[in-house]
Amino acid sequence: MVSVFFIVWMLFFDTNSYRILWSLESKIDDLEQQKKELIRQIDEDRLIIQKLSDSIELEKFGREQYYLKKADEDIFIVEFRDSVKTSS
């Protein structure tokens, strides 16, 4: 009887119970996945920063992302019918 009580106590009620260990393992797995994703994003950002160190690439990025232009230029934005949202 005491052995059964001890086993039940250790599995479910103790501070180091199996349930708590399982939840901690799942948190560790989630954090490892998050770490991998953040490392991937950091690598992408490093490539972008390295690419933007060139003045030609920096100008290209500004033109594409922020629609920057030179003083004597006009910019025309062409949207295709597929990309325009309609209220249908």
C-alpha cells in the first residue's frame, strides 16, 4: 500500500512529477524551434545588410520598397488586375 502511494505521489503530485517534466520538455522543444527560426531570420538579415552595403543595391532597395526617386524622375506603379482586391 505504501509503495503504491509512493509511486502515485512521485508520478503525479511531486514537484518533479512526470507531468511537470513532460510540460518542461515540450517548452524546451518549442524554444528550440523558436531559436532555429530566429537564427534563420538573423542569417537572412545579415545577407540583406551585406547586400545593402553596396550603394547600387541600396538605391535599388529604396526604389523598390519605399518608392524613392530622383528629382527629375516620375514613378508609375502598375498593378495587375489579379493583384487588385475587388469588392465582389
